[in-house]
Amino acid sequence: IEATPLSPTHPDASRTPRVLSCINTCWQVAPRQRRMWLLQAGALLAYGSPTPARARTARMAATADAPFWFDPCLEFGLDEPRPDAGTLPLLLVLPGADGSGITAWMQFPSLAQEYAVRALCVPAGDRSSHADLVALVSQEVRSVGEGRELFLLGESMGSGVAIDVALDVPQELSGLLLVSPATGWHRKLGYRILTWRDSVLVSNRGPWPALLQLVLTLSSYELLDAAQVASTFRRLLTGEKSPLLLGEARTKYAWRVVTALPARLALSPATASHRKGWAEPTFAAGRRVAELQVPVLCVAGTADLRVPAADEARRFEREVSRCRCVYVEGAGHAGATDDRLDLRAELAAWRREVIEVSRKEPTTAATV
């Protein structure tokens, strides 16, 4: 996870060593199930109380039994001027299997200057199928999209939902964004072995809870990339700031997101098992990309170890009539939306080069 660290002069920075020392002491004596609570409580003390919107959405994410939409910048208290959302094009963000809707958090402050960003949260207790999510998003598109530019962004497994929605209501969409698409995951070498490994280790049978840390370690290796990890440590040590998160308002926003991420990304074994059912419909949606009538922007990391995203992007270039692909050099599955990419700038280029050109032209590719 990349974040801009607190500078020594930050009003919250003086509390950090004291709070971390307290957390460390409690960590040694607290039962395992309480440790995450201590981390969250410490982060709350160190970085301030949640905004009312963030507290409300956090409660909903923990207790809701149905998906819901939220504004990520409002939720995490981004206190900087923004244009009136009612005058902006709408950008609907669909999550991957984590269901959080916030994994592209580094891009949201910049995007919010030109788009009304709304993300879908699929709570851990929800048991919606892929078809349920397609129906929900299609209904949302129909209800808010009339007479307004509307773009749909699907990340990882969310790309399958996005494709099916675009096939269902193409007339309502201005464009489709596919980020780290998991539509070709089944073509990855060893896919069946990897999914069997994950399903066995997160099952409720046998001594598997003791092995959950192994799952997390392996999953992190597949999700992150070397440059992402290196830049995170460099920023923590030097105070270097992300170019997408400059300024006090975005620094506070970044810390609020980072402290919320562990709880938002956590999935129970039952939830993880249920969401495995999203995989096959996602693959099926990927086989229909040639039928898409809307312009497509695909973003893929060249070092994605989780899914063959770059291979899928190249396939989209061949099969989709109006497509622009952006390859983020060296990025892994979770790195395609970090600050090596300026998604706002890529969207602007895509809209100029593809959407605003009515005639069909050969697809183009870019590397960032």
C-alpha cells in the first residue's frame, strides 16, 4: 500500500510515536482476534476521528447485507474544492473480489476534479451473484445516465460485470474502463492449482486458520510488485510525497484511506468461497468483448502476477473496434492504479483520441 507519510510538522505527527508504543505493548498481551481492533483504534488516535460520512459508510460496509454506492472522496474527508458533481460526467467504479470499491484510492482526488466519482461497495456479508451485480449496475446506469456522460470502470473481477453491463445497456454508456482485467485469469499457467490452493487454505475444515497468513503472503506476492513495495518504504523513510497526493488535504485523505484498508479488504472464508463463483461469469464476459459497442480504455500492469492482464489488453486491442490500451511498466495487479499512472490524464487522452472520433480506426497502445 502506498501512502504519503506524515511530515514532522504535521499536527498529528507528535502523537504517532506514543500511540504506536501503546499499540505495541497491547499487541504483545492481547488475544489475536483483538489485535486488528487495536490497530484501528491506534490509527484513529494518531490520525483523527472519522468524518461522519466515513463512519457511516464504514458501518454499512461492516453490517450491510446488500451492495451500495458511495463517494470515496466524501467518505474519507477530502477537504479541497471540487466542482459541482451535478455538472460533471459520472464515473461509476466497480470493485474486484474484495468488494471494497477503494483500491484505486490514489486516483480519486484527481479524478474528482473532472468526474462525479461513485464507487460500489459489496459488503462482506452480501451474497450477490455476478448476475445480481450486473442487474444492479445496469439499473443504476439507466436511472442516472440519461442525458449525461457516464463512464463505467471495472477493476479485476469487476471488469466482467462492467463488460456485461456495457453489453446490456450500451446506449447509456459513453465509455468503458477495464483495469487489471481478470477476464483471462483462467488462461494463466497453473490457474487450477492456484485456485485449489486458495480454496483449501481458506476452508473452514481442518487446521486451515493457522495457514491463513501463508495465503495472505502468497496473495500479496501476486498482487504487489517490487517498485510498489520499494516506493512505499522509500516514502516512509524519506517523507517523499506521491505526486497525486500533494497538499495537506490529500495527505490527510491518504492516511484515512490507509488506516481503513485492512478492515475493508478483509474477507471471511465463507465470503471468499462465495466470490469464487464470480470467476466463471467473468471469463464468459471476457469472451464477448468483440461484441462491445462502446469505446474501451484498458489499463494493465506489465508485471501482473495474479492475472495475465497485459495479455488480455493485447487481445482487446485485436478484438475491440474502439480501444485504447495503457500498459503501466513494471506494475503488478494492485499497482496499475498507483501513482505511476495518471488516470485522469489517460482518460482525457482516450476521450480525445477514441471517443470524440466517430469513425472506427486501428486501436492504439501506450506505455507509461
